Amino acid sequence: GDSVTQMEGPVTLSEEAFLTINCTYTATGYPSLFWYVQYPGEGLQLLLKATKADDKGSNKGFEATYRKETTSFHLEKGSVQVSDSAVYFCALTSHTNAGKSTFGDGTTLTVKP
Amino acid sequence: EAQVTQNPRYLITVTGKKLTVTCSQNMNHEYMSWYRQDPGLGLRQIYYSMNVEVTDKGDVPEGYKVSRKEKRNFPLILESPSPNQTSLYFCASSLGPNTDTQYFGPGTRLTVL
């Protein structure tokens, strides 16, 4: 079945540091890929997405590129802020098994001033 | 305001006492889904629904039931809860199942004693 593997956390960075959270996937066919963010005590919300190979999703300074050749969708941000502290989930939705969604385990990011 | 609502937000119950967690969306979305979030396991899909009267199993459906009699509502039913169903539950909805963003409810924290 489909699977998503995320970089293990927690990750602690200083403000203005560069962030990378790795995400690789296994899926049949060509899934859509997502990054969701969960702030403390809240539900998940979309951060960015890419629906086909080589697409780049971007939002709020975060970026991720859908790499079919390496089956990856790594999340990056050039300069993190304290307000970016949250849990980040990589996820895929299957095109061959419509309706199925698979999430990674989540990576907790803490940014210190 | 476009939103997904869940009730109750918090629930403590005892083994074997039937309960229902309600989920409602006001965005006229076709697709709805239930997830549970457990430490170290990320989000796992319980059930999903592509449309009214159409439901299907996710990765961890055992011990749960759902129904989709109306487009806006997708209740999660635990007929005989057990302690291993203690978890944080999220309902989500989207226009479609594959490329579209899922909108998540605020979560229901369930404790089964």
C-alpha cells in the first residue's frame, strides 16, 4: 500500500535558520502531495500542495517540489520564525485508489528566538 | 464562515458505552473523511465518503461505523468503545478526493476508560 516517510523529529532551530523537513513516499501511480501544518490545539490546515511531477508548491515562504524520480517532497524555508513552531505533516492522496489519504508521522518544529 | 465542526470536542466514556461523534461541513463538499491521531503514528484514515450513501474503509476501520445520509454530515459511531480507541479524532472534507485540499475540523479528544 501507499506510505509516507517523514524525517524524524523533533527539530529545534534558532530564528532565521534554514529549515528542511524530508518527506519520501511510496505510491502506485502518481499521487497528489501535500504539506499540512498543525498549530497547538488546532486541526490541520493546508500549507502547500503539488498535484503532478515537477510542480512546486509554495506558501508563506515555505516551498516543496514534487520529485518523481526520487519520490520525494521535501519542505524548505529559508528563514524560520518563532511563529512557525508547529507540527508538519506530509501527505499523499492516491489517484489509483480514489479517496485514500496517507499521512506521515508528523515532524515537530520548535523555533527559538 | 466556511468550516468543519465536530462535537463533542472532549469526551470521557467507559468501555462498551456506544457513542457518536458528529461532523458537519458547510462548504457543500462531496468528500469527507475521518482520521485518528496517535503519538508517533501520525494521522490514520478510518473511513471516507465520496458522496451521499457512499462510504469506504480506510486503513483502521475496525471498531468504527460511519454513515452519510446527507452531504453535510458524516458521523463517526463507536458501537462498543474500547481503551485502544482513546485518541484524537479529526474529521475533514474536500471538494474531491484527490487533488483538492482537505479542510479539517478542530478535533475530538476521546478517552475510553
